[in-house]
Amino acid sequence: MANIKCIGILTSGGDAPGMNAAIRAVTRTAIYNEMEVKGIYRGYRGLVTGEIVPFKTNNVSNIIQQGGTILKTARCMEFMQLEGRKTAYETIQREGIDALVVIGGDGSLTGARIFAQEYNIPIVGLPGTIDNDLFGTDTTIGYDTALNTIMECVDKIRDTASSHERLFFIEVMGRDAGFLALNGALAVGAEAAIIPEIWTEVDQLEELIEHGFRKSKNSSIVLVAESEITGGAMGMADRVKQRYPQYDVRVTILGHLQRGGSPSATDRILASRMGAAAIDALMEDQRNVMIGIQNDQIVYVPFSKAIKNDKPINRDLLHTLRILSI
Ligand code: ADP
């Protein structure tokens, strides 16, 4: 068993609901296993500036239900440079931290991988992102809550969408991944989802106009994944205005409200399981792995795989969406 006495924990990059539940689980599992825990504030910036606080079990009391992250998060440019990572390592040595748990998305885990390679420090990552875009895990912490938030918002928009032939483009987050748009579209009964994964294969707008947007419907709702590839909801609306001026187009960008709110039961449970698994992994001498979940089983995914590989979208869902929108 690895001789780890003190764990440092940080949240980095975009915040996601459920990060607090993960912080709680990591902290309590580590303490249960007689390790010390240190909370590192503002992501990698806290390692560079030394903003670090010892965590006891009561530091993580009453947070499982809170969105955001009590450790705060930040984007830290210094950590992208060799010099910044050197300072971070000096902080780790000074604080007596033997291993790190990093909760964040693709960028944060990329930073973790580089840091672990440079300084030979054990790091375990937890996939904390609403985008669900990390390879090797069926879902990520925050994704389910964001999906539910999208569903509630779009249900409300649908209530007002009663005018004839009104076409609503609703932009959801995803950072070049279509999971929120596609599954959100299924959850709200939207006519279509426009996602970057199939952008080069079909003209999704043409397809929508030709097949999906039927005149017999009072209104149509289309979820568009934010992405430079698709041009987002505004890009779609501009195209429709130019080519099909007969349609009354509306755009809603859900924006940051998708990140907020109390985590769903699914996210709290996922974060709790993954947080506990992070400590198990470190005790088993695992390093440079992300905790994932596949078919309800915890798995260890090497950082290299989680970051480098594109997570495939389930194309059957697109087909189902098409059928259900007739
Ligand atoms: P996310 O983790 O949500 O994808 P970012 O891509 O903004 O968020 O990354 C969060 C932070 O991770 C960055 O601000 C930086 O500190 C660190 N990071 C990202 N990419 C790298 C990299 N290539 N090298 C070192 N650190 C990185």
C-alpha cells in the first residue's frame, strides 16, 4: 500500500454541481483512512500562491446540497508555464502533501497529467464538468444536474411558444460536445438537436427544415450545442433568416444558469462514489488516472486516454429523436 499521509484537494476550471459532494467524499474517506487533508483554494492558483487550509470533517459539513465549489475554482495561467508548476511543487513540498486529487474537466486533467509527469507526484482526477466530454466515463459530475436544469428551462420556454410557425433555437453548453444538446432534446421533446459531432456529415438545418419542422406544429424547439463549429444558436438563426425568411425565429441562450443549482441525487451519489474511489485508488498505488464510471462500476482511466480520446456520441439517440419528433 502506498505510504500517503497527506492529500491535497482542489477544484479547477469550470465549476459543476456536485463538486462539493466530491470534496466531502474525498475529505471524509481520507480522514477515515487516517490521512490528513488539505484544501487548496482556486484550483492550481492555490498551489502557486499557497492558499491552502487544513480540512477536518466539519470543513465539509452541510455542503453536499450546494452547487458551485467551496474550494472556489479558477483558470491559472501560471500553471501552464514550467516556472508556475515549479512554484506549485515547492508549495506541495512545504505543505507536506504526498498526493493530489484534482476535480475538473479536460483542461484541469491535462494540467494534472503534465504536473504528475514532471514531478512524479501521485495524482488522481475526478471528472467534474457539466459537458460530459471526458472519455472513459459514462457520465461526469454535474452533467445530470445541468441536463435537468436545461429541461426545466426549456419546458418553460415551450409554455410561451404558442405562435404559429415559430422556431426556437435554444443554445446549451457543451464546449464542442453535443451530450447536453442531444439528451436535453430528448428530455424536452424537442424537434431536433444540432450538435458538432455530426456537423461535417449532414446539414442538420436542412434536415430540420425538410423533415423536422412541420407546418402542422405551432412551434418548434431545437437545442443547439454551443460551439464554434455549429456557430451556436445565433449562427443557426442567421442562416434561417437568410434562407427561410417565412419562419419566425427566436433565440435563447441558456448560458451560465446551466452551471448553477443544487446537485441532483444522481450527481450527489456519483460524486460521493467517485470521491471515495479516488482515495481507494491512491491507497492502491494508482496514479495518473481519472476515476470513471462504466455500467455502474467504478473504473480507473489513465489520464492519457481520458483527455486525448474523443468521447463518442450515441448515434442511436439521434435516430430516436428524429422518430419522436414526427
Ligand atoms: P476545464 O478543466 O474545465 O476543462 P480549463 O481548460 O480552463 O478548464 O483548465 C483549467 C486549468 O487547468 C487552467 O486554467 C490551467 O491552470 C490548467 N491547465 C489546462 N491546460 C493545461 C496545460 N496544457 N498545462 C498545464 N496546465 C493546464
